[in-house]
Amino acid sequence: MAGPLEGLRVIDMTGVLMGPYATTLLGDMGADVIKVEAPEGDTTRRIGPARHAGMSSLFIQLNRSKRSLVLDLKQPGGRAALLRLCESADVLVFNLRPHTMKRLGLTYEQVSAVNPRIVYCGVYGFGNGGRYAGKPAYDDLIQGAVALPSLHAMSGGQPRYMPITIADRNTGLTAVHSILAALFHRERSGRGQSIEVPMFEMMASYVLGDHLYGKTFDPPIGGMGYPRLLAAERRPYKTQDGYVCALIYNDKQWRSFLGLIGKPEMMTLDAYRSLTSRIQNVEEVYGFVAETISEKTTAYWLAELEKADVPVMPLHTLDSLLEDPHLADVGLIRNYDHPSEGRIRGIANPTVWSDTQPEPERLAPRLGEHSREILVEAGYSPAEIDALVASGTTV
């Protein structure tokens, strides 16, 4: 079954995580994604366990549904080849900093000169309109810059980064929907355009959307920080023999919970009578729940809260998440036979479509695996390709 983006060609000049995650999603939806790599390859080819050099676990997870083309863009022949590919492409996406693209001779003006319909998407640390423009950026740095470690501290812990690449992945998702919206606009107008997707601004909007709170108003009518999210007891509840994840949120759920534990009269107390009052007294309320849940086993709470229609889930480890029965039911984790890496696990697209289900178009490519194939498609003769290989421009 063809994907919804069949026929779309994406030139992918991204590396590490944020950009490759975005272009993998486009590839899963059927786009022809050409991953342009320097002769040494994407950094993630060397991060994580690997059966063969250059094919690490992280690279495999981030770069399916793509073809690999090696181009040394510092050489005139590499730049010329890239521009030739852009002539028939729909999207060019990159995470090099803008001054690097300028040095390479690949600005929006230069690329759109060969293809005015192209969507030119830069995914990098900081927007060009601010004083941080051009600074290097990584997920850890952006997490710190948007106060995520400080939120940990405000909720009673030590400042620390989240152990997931949340800035990279959320910025990658923003790049995907921005690219698709620009393509929709092009279908109406016939014109491509340049898009900037900066990590710092995107994640700042993410954090402030929850935590602007009282400073939503001018003048402020309260401080910043959503109290429920910052409560010290907002964490998995310890039971007699483990942990359980429960969220007793609306009035109906509170009545059910208090009835379950034999204390329905607590619903009349000021701290418990409404969602507003519970959030205002969140430390007291969550502390009460924590103390109550500690008195019985995990199995008891999972069963009884489920029967009472109170939202509850087990606390997974990474290993138990991989074995979750619901994920098995929906087929999220799948096994694939990679032509060079053997049997691997992959993560399916989590969305479900009635007609054009996104699926991996191909598994992660070896470095330069498709260089000749792609250059032939771009109109290069065998002799011209041989010359590019001899010069070190491609492999």
C-alpha cells in the first residue's frame, strides 16, 4: 500500500537525532528521502551497539525509510550534485547552522534559484532573529535553557536533564508538521518557501504553555508554575511491594477513590471539594494519596482502581515496556530482517490509517549504499560518477 506522501522527494541534510527523526517520519509516510552524508557518515552511525561498523543501534532506529548518498559538500562537485538533486526535489531539510549553509553556497536564495517550488527547512538551535543565532545546540543545552532541570528542582529534586531527547524529538515533530503545511500552501499557491524551526524557541513555547500560569495576565495575578505539575508527590506512588501510576483528577474520580477507601465524607472538605481547590492544595492532596496507596499491594491497587474507573497504569521498566501486552496487540514493536545487520527490532508508526498506513519504506541504509543509484537518477553518466568517486566527493 502506497504511503500518503508517495511521489514526494526530500533531500535530507541532517545528522544526529532531531533532523533524522523528522525525515524518518516523512519517509515512513511514503516520501523518497535521500539522506546526504559526508564521507565519514552521520555521527549516530557510531553511537550504540553494532554488529558492523557504521550501523549502530541508534542509527538504525533513526534512519529507516531512506536512501544514503555520500557527498562531500566542501568540494565543488558535491555542491553541484546537491543542487542538481534540488532541481526535482520537493523539500530540502538541514540542521547545519545558517552560516555553514551560507559558506557552502546553499542558502535559500541559492537553492530556490534552481527550484522556486522547494520547501527549504532549517532545523537548528536558535532563531536567526536573536542574539543566540548561530550558537551550537544540543538536547541537554536546550533542556537547560528552557528551565526543564529547574522544574525538577522546583518539585523537590536536583536539577537534572530528562533522560530522553525531548527537545530533539519535539523539534523534529514540529519540523514535520511545518514542512507538510508548507507543502499544502505550495499546492495552493505554486510557491515554495523557507522555514526556520529553532529548538530553543520551540521548547520555550512548550514549557511556558504549561507554566506561564499567573503571568498569563498583565499585570500578573499570580506566579509562574503549574502547581500540580510541580508537586513533590507527583510521581509514581509507592505501594507495599512496588509502585503504581494513578491520577485521581476530576470530581467523579475523587468520589470513586474516596468511596473505595471508605472515606466519602472527605469530598466535603475544602481541600477536596473541587478541581480548583485540589490544585491549590496539591501537596496535601497528593500526600494523602501517597500515604493511602502505601498501605496495600500493587496488584490490589491496579485491580481496585480499574474497577472504580480511576485512571491507573503499572510502572514499567524499559524491559517490561518492551513486553507490554497492549503494544503487542497493536504491533508497535516489530522484527525485521535487515539485509546486512540481520534480525532487528523496529518501532512501527503508532498512527492508524484506513487507506494509506505509514510503514517503513526500507530499513536503515549502509553509508553510501545508494550513491550511484541516486546520481544516475539525477542524470549523471557512469563516467561522471566515477570521476566523483575518484575525487573523494562520493563513494
